[in-house]
Amino acid sequence: MKILIVDDDPTFRTLLQKLLHRIQLTDFDIAVDGQNCIECFRERLTTPPPYDLIFLDVNMPFKDGIETLKEIRAIERSKHLPADKITKIIMTTGTADDATLAKAYEALCDGYVVKPYDYLTIISQLQVLGFDVSDD
């Protein structure tokens, strides 16, 4: 599984990397903001494999996660990707308010986890999305 971790906070990038390593998911790239995410996403569409999953922070400088999510979905539509080739996107955020949650789902995210997340939260989200991962 090819994963992109997008977060401007190095602490949360490192935490997520450690959690993914714990479940033997080690094929991931890192982006530090929304624009960097879009660049990585476009490159993976032209240089396979594409991303199966993106963990996308909501609050970032330059381009926030909701804007980035909308742009990713627009790129996928413009490429006429079939449903089974659409990247799963889990929003990660310290913002647990209903308005942000609604915006994320309106922009077609697949999941939403609130920081600080833990191992069981990440495992649960991955399983809900149909990824073949198991708990220790």
C-alpha cells in the first residue's frame, strides 16, 4: 500500500509514521503542506504506483486540508478515474467541531481522526475503509 502523510507538524508526522510501521505499513511519502501534497499526488498519477491512502491534516499554512482535498478530488474527476482507483483520504486534525467535520465530508474525505490519535484509532479507520490490516 502506497501512503502519503501530509502534516505541517513534524511531531504528528513522526507519530503517524511510527503507528504505520507498527502495522507493517512502510511505503509512504511525506508532504509538509497542501501544495506539496498536490505536487506529490500529481507525480504519483504519472509515475505509479498512485497513492492508495492519504492522511491529510486540516489546518496547514498556504493551502489547508479541505482545499487540498477538493483539488485532489477535482484532479481525479478530470482523469476519469474509476471508483476503485480513487485515493482514500483520512483527514487528521486537532479540530473536532461539527462544521469542520461537515466540510471534510462534503469535500469527499473517506475518514476523519482527531489528534492526538493512537494506534487503535488508526487501525480502526483503516479497517473501516477496507484495508487489510490487523491489530497486534
